[in-house]
Amino acid sequence: MSSDAAGGQRSSNRARGDAALMPTSSPFTGDGGGAGSPTRVERMLREREHSRRHLFASSDAMDTDGALPAFASAVAFVADGVQSPGRASPANMEDAGGAAPGHAARPPLAGSRSGFRRLGLRGMKQRLLVVANRLPVSANRRGEDQWSLEISAGGLVSALLGVKDVDAKWIGWAGVNVPDEVGQRALTRALAEKRCIPVFLDEEIVHQYYNGYCNNILWPLFHYLGLPQEDRLATTRNFESQFDAYKRANQMFADVVYQHYQEGDVIWCHDYHLMFLPKCLKDHDINMKVGWFLHTPFPSSEIYRTLPSRLELLRSVLCADLVGFHTYDYARHFVSACTRILGLEGTPEGVEDQGRLTRVAAFPIGIDSDRFKRALELPAVKRHINELTHRFAGRKVMLGVDRLDMIKGIPQKILAFEKFLEENPDWNDKVVLLQIAVPTRTDVPEYQKLTSQVHEIVGRINGRFGTLSAVPIHHLDRSLDFHALCALYAVTDVALVTSLRDGMNLVSYEYVACQGSKKGVLILSEFAGAAQSLGAGAILVNPWNITEVADSIRHALTMSSDEREKRHRHNYAHVTTHTAQDWAETFVCELNDTVAEAQLRTRQVPPSLPSQTAIQQYLRSKNRLLILGFNSTLTEPVESSGRRGGDQIKEMELKLHPDLKGPLKALCEDEHTTVIVLSGSDRSVLDENFGEFKMWLAAEHGMFLRPTYGEWMTTMPEHLNMDWVDSVKHVFEYFTERTPRSHFEHRETSFVWNYKYADVEFGRLQARDMLQHLWTGPISNAAVDVVQGSHSVEVRSVGVTKGAAIDRILGEIVHSENMDTPIDYVLCVGHFLGKDEDIYVFFDPEYPSESKVKPEGGSASLDRRPNGRPSNGRSNSRNSQTRTQKAQQVASEKSSSSSHSSTSSDHNWREGSSVLDLKGENYFSCAVGRKRSNARYLLNSSEEVVSFLKELATATAGFQAGHADYMFLDRQ
């Protein structure tokens, strides 16, 4: 399990002794906040203060020194470059590069540490299922049904050991292949005593999933090393097969979780090995509480988007309720990838997709600093300290503790030390660098090459600057036990952490924790996650800049005692008050809060459309009205395959879904059904897609109306002021030119600027700049509305909404068709902007009538609007012509209206609403893909619209056939 952990931009959520816990910082600040964020802060402060008083009141104290394991008394160490003999048992090195603290031989998650008391109620334990690639044990088979287990120490284990009142179990792979059922049952029994549950992976899965996709693709990419460069066909084949194995392995982990899950459990998934797991779990049970935490860096979106499986992994992670990272930067990169690659909305809370919010936040891990401080008081550690002090008397000690890995920057560190010795010859015999570099993946050629390179550089420097009595670099290619490492930390004057890219790197924390008296200096890479927490007290360096690191070494060695004291005081305070236990408690608490808030939001999401009920009521009614949106409702979806901005040409060409032609035709032919397509699109778009159907078309949010097989007419109110058009057009043209892949549409009553296909972040900045230009200039005193979509800005005349237009449209339909039977059924389906959702309110029988939109009173701006021309001169001639055609069609009207009047004024606007005789059970308003809506019901996509309309058309045809048979028999 990777334990790279680092301090983040925000402080840990639980300072000792505080009365309340502050909420975890999100990766974004300002700009309006997320949905409900003020309420969230107030509620969290109130609830956590209450729960804090009860939750940890009776918590047991941490284990004393007796919790440390009894390591071998002898220690393997180095004297003048030669390893002295000894029987040291190596501690497990963390992935972060540090030596892990030891643990007693007891179950890692057992005893009095169990049980997380929720909501401050004593006795109510919260079960926690920790799912990681590896179990915190090493298993060795001693016989057919006998296993020996050894507890593995690591940062994550230490964190969960210290969490009070958590009943936790660990699910993961034991690291061994067990093909037979007898061995599997025996290992399962043995692990159960350690509160661990195994996932059995065969060798082929391990090779493809772990060695292949995880270590060969994801790990290098997340550390900015890029994807492997192989033969094109081989690479494609490897990517596909390894990703298939990755998904299969994640499903195998999920299957084990299903077997042990109980309602109310918290499931905490860890690291890049299990990015597909949240989706598997949520597909099984949407109510599962799922959190996912990444222990490595998350790369910038420009790096991540090179991954062939980028879409599936992002969407899978977003299925989790809470997504955590070590630092603000990693969280920001993740959100940026979701917005740029998936086109989703980033908010101060996280990532929002169709009303569902996935919380994204930074949770920097720490260490158990008390264990290191206690260790310094042990006789064995004091003996090591005296030995080291004597051995290196008269010389400053510099220390590096790393895994021998590509990202740790060991060659860069040693080369910087060489440059320091070159430029400061007076330090040649006064300083020594102790470099512990534990080999990993020794079978991989790149790592073998790195090992040879490090040995070569060390040999050259020792030969160049060393003497018979001493050499400047002591290189140890094995780990030290915990006691020896603590002693080494304690005597070190300068610690060098020069990671090229590191999720956290806890070595810096361990060093600071052991420096209570010496107050050494920490030189820390700015590319390690720990830099965001310890940067104020450490000397931050760019490890690629050898000269800068060499200068920093000189600065550290010659630093005044006052400066050392100030730097150490800052870092020591942070390390000792931000522990791994705080990290784990905070994440679990945040996950519970996030799920509770999601449940509150879910109650506000409209329920799914009850299809059968809607169809039954439709068949029972006598006069029906179907109002359908077009874009994202009746359109054919375009698959973008994750390309930035999607396929712009295809998506801009709005096309009716091919599966809808038959159902729509059947519904339109029903003499008891009136169908209206109400869209913000231009008239030519609706003509192209719906010209063959017997239906009414309403373009530009209902400002233009076309009867069945008729000509277009205007429904615009009188005295519509359009003086703002030319100046707004200039602004839109200007921003279109300076924003690549953006475009704008000029309609009769509005302008729409769309930046969906542009760079998302740049588009948002441009949209904000555009609004400033508009409000301070062209529309400062104009009667217009500005409507912001997720990737668009629209300027339209005040009162131009679908709700404001529908009564005029209804009046026109009633007047034209001489409708005398009241409309007793309304189905209104669309993916409408919030500004246009007043159409749902207009029809709702249960909504207060005085609040509904009415052309005279509901849109008060109609009365306030100054007199002016309705549109430009080109539009006037068309409007006059269509009004003449309408006058010929309607026998009661003998003369056409003037060029400054609209057809809606030819009859009373209340004529439309007067024909409604609608009861609540016969009204079905349905939003498509918008979970925050005024509609009664929800359909998730245009595909669901297609499916419903097919059912409706089929039921109508069957009903009509049955009714015809009945009439025929009745006549007989």
C-alpha cells in the first residue's frame, strides 16, 4: 500500500484541544461557493462540536513504548563506506521513502481501537471497510492448511491504528498466489484473526493488473514519467488487455466487499490500484457510503488526458461520495481533468454532474510523532545515538532516506553534493552524506540502470574527495530498523529530500519529529507533497537545479542558530499536531457528512417519470397537449470519446433522433392530441427537423410560431425594444474572435455565445469578462435578460421565456383550431435552462395562480418596457407577411395587423389558459438531465425520452385499435 502522504495547503481538521472541528478545505475558494456551502459550514460546526464532546470522551490512550517491536539488538550500519556485520531485521520501507514505525504483533485493526461512534451516541459503532490493493500482512505458507502471518508496518496502518472507536476491517490481496481451495480457506481463517479479508488474484491477473496496468501505466503517468514507449501495436494491445485485467481485478475486490458489507458501513477505497472500484460498488448499491483516496500525485489534466482509458477512470472515481488527495494541487488537477475531459462543472465543493455532487478535498496525512519521540528515550536508541555521535565527531551529518526509485531524485541529490564540495573545498573533511537507498523492483531494467548509475556517481565522488580515513558519502542499499533510523534522524544536521515527484514523502515528517533537541535543517523538494505543509520551515529547492541545491546545502550548514530555531519550531509544531490518526478520523467524518448532505440534496431531486401512470392518464383524457423541447431532449446524442470539446461539427448540427420519427408521427396523427416543439433554436432548424410532422413549432423560446403545415408568425409582445442589438452583436463578435472554438448565434430576439468546445477554464474567464463588458456598456440600461448556461451566455429581451410565451401560443392554437374541448392532459418534457422553467409553473394546477407567468402581469417588464421597434427592418417585412397569412387563415380577422404589432394581440391572451381544465394527476412536467428543476419528474437523458415516447405511441395505437373494434361491434 502506498503511504506517500504529505501536508497540504490546508491545516488538519483537528487541532488538539479544540472544541470544534473546522470543515476540510475544498480545492476551490470564493466565486459564489457551492450549493448549500454556508449551511454546510454552520451545520458541520454545530454537529461536530456536539459529537466531539461525546465521541472521544472515553477514548483509550495510545500505546506506550511497549507497543514497539523488539528488533534485533545488532544494527546493520556503515563505517567509512563498509557495512558492519549485524543481524538487523529490516523494517518495511514506506512507498514514500521513509522507514515505517514498528507495531506490536497483534491484529492491525483490533482491540480497543474498534468502533466509530456516529452522531455522538455512545455504543453505536461505525463499521469501516478499508479496501486497498495489499493487506497489511505478509503471508507465508507452512503447509497445506498452515500459514504464518507477519504484520507489515506503514503509514496507512499507523493512521488506522490510532483512530478511536472504529470497527474496521481490511480487504485486499495477500500478496501470494493461492490456487487451491484448501489453502484459500486456511488463509482466510488466519487473516480473520487479524481482522483482514483476502481477495484472491491469480498470477495472470496480477501480472496484467498489478505489474502491468498499475505499475507500468498508471504509476509512471501519475508521477509525470509518461506512458511507456513501445511498439505501436504492442502498446495498444497491452493497454487494452491490461485495462481489461484492471477492471476484472477491481470487480473481484468489489465482489468481496459485497459479501461483507452491511447497511451503514463506510467503504474507504485506496489508491490508483482501485480507481474502478467506486463504480462497481455504486452499481451494486447506490446507497453505499464510498470514499476514495489517492496516495500519489494526480497529474495535471494535460498529462492525464494522454491516458487511453481516461474517461472510464474519471467517471468511475466520480461515483464515490468523497474523493480525497494529499494536497490542494492534486485535488485541483483532478477537478480540472473532470471539467476539461468530461466537460463537467467544477464547484467550490468538488465536481457536479447533472445535479449530483462528488466532494473533492485535500486531506494531508501525517505520522504518529509521539512514537518517534518515545523511541528517542529508549536505551537502544540512545546507545545508537552515542555510537553515531562518536563515529562522526567533528563532521556535520547530512542524511537522505529513500527508496531507490526513479522519482526520488537520488542522482540529482548526489550530484548537488558533489558541486557543493567543488565550490566549498574547506568543507571536504567536515561534512558527510549518509544516503540510505533501498532497492525496489530489482528485476526491471530501468531500475537496474538507476542502481548502477548511483553506485558509479558515489564511487567517483568518494574517489575524488575521500581520504584514507574518511569518505564524503556513505551509501547503504538496505533499510534500517526503527531504532537505528530514529537515532540517525536525531544526530543529523541536514536532511535532504530531493524527490522529483512525490505524493507526500513522510521522511521529512519523521526527521522533524526526531529533532526536538538538535533542531536540524530540512532541505525539501518543492515537488514533494510535504512542501505544502513544511515549506515555511524548510528550505525549498528545485531538485533539477543542481546549483540551487548546492547553494541550499551551504546555507543549511552555515545557518545561524536563531534561524534554525525559527524554522524548526514551525515544522515541529505542524508535525506534532497533524497526525495520521487525525487524517483518518477527518476523512471518515467528512465522508459521513458528505453522504448526509447528498441525501438532503437527493430529496430535492425530482423522482423519475412514472411512465405507466403518465400513459394511463393520457389514454383516459379527451384533449391532450404535448410540449416537447428539442436540444438534449429529442436530439440524437453525439459520442465525443473524451476529445476536448467533443465533435463540434456534429454537435452543432442538431438532428432529430432517428428512433423518434415513427412515434412522433403516430402521436401527431392523433386527432385528440396537439404536439408543440418549443425550442430556443432558430426557425430553420425546426423546419429542417420537423417539417414533415403534423405539429406546432415554436422557435426562439416561443417568439415565433408555425402552425401545422402553415407559415411562421410572430408572437412577440408589442413595443419590444431591440435598440440594444447592434452593440451587443459587436461584443459577441469580439469575444468569439479571441476565444478559439467558440461561436455565437444571432436570433431575432436574442444572442447566444457558446464556448462549450473551447478550453473550459479559458472560456469561463472570457464569459466573466464578457459579462463585465455587457453590464458596463451595451445593456446597462437596456430591457434585457442575461441567461448563463453551463457553457454559454445568452442576451435576450426581457420577458422572452418559454413560460411567458406559452399562453400566447395556446391562445393562437385555440383560436386557429377552434378548440372547444378543454385541455385535460398536459405533458411537458424538456432540457430547459433555469430561466425557461417557468413553463413548468405555468401549467401546474397546484402552484399558486398569482405566481404564474403571464404576458401582462407575470413578466412585469412588459409593462415597463419603453416604446420602440420590435426588431430590425429585415424582420419587420417578414413579420408583416406572416401576419397577413395568419389573417387569411383566421376568418374572424379580416385585416392584417400593422408592422409594429404582434399576432398575439389579435385576441385576448387569457384565451389560452381559459381552455385548460387540468387536474394535478393529469399534469406531467419532466426535466431531462437536470436534477435541479421546478419540474415534477425527471428523465436522465434523451435516450429515456425516446424510450418513453415509444411506449406512449405504442399504447396509443393499441388503444385506438381497441376503440375502433369496439365502435364496429357497437354498430353491428
